Amino acid sequence: MAVSTKLVVIGAGPGGYAAAFLAADLGMEVTLIDKEMNPGGVCLYRGCIPSKALLHVAKLLREVEDVKAHGIDFGKPKIDVKQLREWKESVVNKMTGGLGQLTKQRKVNYIRGTAKFNDSKSLTVELSDGGTETVNFENAIIATGSVPAKVPGLSIDSPNVWDSTGALILDEIPKKLLVVGGGYIGLELGTVYAALGSKVTVVEMMPGLLPGADRDMVNILSKSIKDKMENVYLNTKVVEMKESKSGIKVKFEGEKVDKAEQIFDKVLISIGRKPVTEGLGLENTNVKVSDRGFVKVNDRLQTDDPAIYAIGDIVGNPMLAHKASAEGKTAVEAIKGEKVAFEPAAIPAVVFTDPELAWAGYTETEAKEKGIKYEVAKFPWGASGRATTLGRNDGLTKLLINPETERIIGVGMVGVGAGDMIAEGALAIEMAANAKDLSLTIHPHPTLSETMMGAAEVFFGQATDMYRPKRK
């Protein structure tokens, strides 16, 4: 059986379904291919959504503990793992089911299966329920995403060694959990399990957590992370893992490790993700792949094969759902014949720990590396009335400002709710706003969003809620 379509989209994650839905809205005949029952991809099924559902629970548990300082004690929480898992799965099912309905409403032809290119104009789908189907297309968008990376030489086949997918199943709460990797995935999942009662150890081979993020922001988060975790080992490597009767025996190599060999009930490997490009039959097309496995594209997301586009994790960092969605829309507009290019001034990033850490535009680290001139303006949340009412003064809002034009080129935040507020920073950068625009924008009081205005006021030495004269 063969199907002909104007556009075929391979992969129904946030990039793939955003592309397919826009194409349908613009009147294109669209076929969307994915092995899951409904669209959603890793983000909805095994990533963003289930992890944020569990992080919400972790936040509530933290707040129950914190409120004791205000004279309210609910007693020790009782955790029903089965009910918690079912609630998490209900959130996933609700959202993916909703996407399934939107697919039908838009009359997108949804095929469950795995696709492989035959050439630049056709592909074969191995159907999930058996058999194959040929799809002939005018244009294709590859949106196959990424999978968890493995530690070379350390991978062992054991149910006690998890990747992020395994950790999100939530079969049990281990007494002792080792998280290998101090990036955002490891810290988020470590935060969840620490809140649920696990004694969590984090090991990171670099000298600090969240490599690449600004140290002044990470230092605030690190203090909170170290308070929650049993141990945090930096500049440390895992050199050996072995299955034993009592768990996974792990051997560490690092200066400040108090015990070189330790046993853990579970080990979570979270050292990053790698693009899914193998098995797609790209060798049957003119699509080119880099040494690191990323598909090469131009600023219109077009590959070296003019009929084929690629978006999301498979075209490179940052591997973020919202970046994939934006790329998907750009690719569709390019296929439609519009004069477009994917060249955002800012792609916001959020680490959903407690406190959250978020940034958009240039980080100070990146600005230094690229030799970009900047001035820094910071507003500590100790001067925020709203942060004080929440009992959460452990925050900071930071602006990077071009000293010549006073344009905002970077925004960073660490604190409760930072992820919900960083969009204002991204908008400011995209619109080429300057510090005066931000300082004159009236923000509601009392809110954490005022810290954005406060940071801009600090730049001019006129911050209402703190005294910090402008340096001369």
C-alpha cells in the first residue's frame, strides 16, 4: 500500500507535531509518523511533562517542610508510590490524548510506525501493528529527537541502572540513589527522588554543577542542592560499576571522595543525550550528518537534500522542546515558500530544580568567551518583598547590558518560579529593548517579576528597594 502526501513529518515530538499542525493549518496535506499511540514524543511521554509533574510533587513536599518554620506542621508525609505513578501517567495520557484529538481535527494522516528513507521522495514505514507502508512525498521534515547517552565502558545491563526514562517510570523509591552527571536532567531527577525520601549522591566530572551556566547563578542553586543531597562529588569520575547482591557497587576517582567504593540501590546515568539519526536510511538521500551525528541544515532548516528538512535535537544544541517547536514552524514556512530563517536572538533555558535556574540570550561565560562587551546588573531577592513573604530570598536576577547601546543582551534568574519569568527576558532581547525600557515598565507589586525592573534600576544606580550607586 502506498500513500502520497505534500509533506511527511517523521517524529511526533514537540517539533514534529508543531510542524505538522501548522502545515495543516496552512492547507497542506500532511502525514505524521511516530511509533506512539498519539503525538507527544519523548517530551510528553518520557521527559518534560512527567518530570515536571514529579517536580511539582517534590516542590509541595519541600513547602510542607518549610512551613514548619511558620508554625504549621502537617506531620510526616505518607507517600503512596502507586497512586503517585498513576497520577503522573494520567497527566501524560491527558496531554497526549489531547494531541491525538488535535491531529484528527486538523485531518493530519497519522501513521504509527518507524520510517526509513528509500530515496529523496519516498520512505517505507514499518507499521507498529505489523506490515509496511510506502509514503511518497514532495517534502519531508525529520524530527526524530534524541535518546539518553551512555557512559563509554561503564554500561551494564541491569534493572538497577537507569537512564532518565527508567527513572521516570517510578517503580520504587530507592534508599540510596547515585546520579551520574550534574547537568539539568540529573539534578531535576535527583531533586525528585531526594524529596521522595532517597539518599541521593550526585557525581560530576567537571569542577561545578551545570557546566556552561554562570557560576554566580549556579552557586546559589548548588547550596540548595547540597542541602538536599547526601553527597555531591565534583571533579570526580565513576571508573567502575558492578552488580552485587546488595546493589550496584561503584568505584569513584576524585580528590574529595570520602569512600572510593560505595554501594547504591539504583544508579541513574544522566550525562546528556544523543541525536537519533541511525536507521533512518539517510544514506539513501543527500542528507549530510556531522561527525557528532547531527544532521546538517541551513538557516531555513533545509538539509543538503533540497526536499528534506530537519529540526529539533537532531540538528544540534540546545536540545530543548521549545526550540524544536520554533524550528518546526520555520521549516514549514520555508517549504511554503516564505522568506524565513531560524535566527532567534534568544532561546530561553530552564533548569526545574528548587530553586529554578533560567537564562536567555548571552550568559556571562559566553560573553567573555566571545569577547562581547557587557556590564552586569544584579538584583538579589533578599531585597524583594514577595520573595520574603514566600520565605525564599535565595534568588538573584541578573542582566547583561551592552554598555554602549544599553541594550539587554542576556538575562539570568535563579529562584522560585524563575522558569515562568524568563520569557520577559527573552522578549526584551528579541525586541532589542534597552535597560531604560525595562526600568520604566511598571511591574505589579508585590511580585517576583519586579526583580527584572529592579535589576534594570540597579544598572542606573536608582534601585528603589536597595542602595547601590552607579559606579563612576
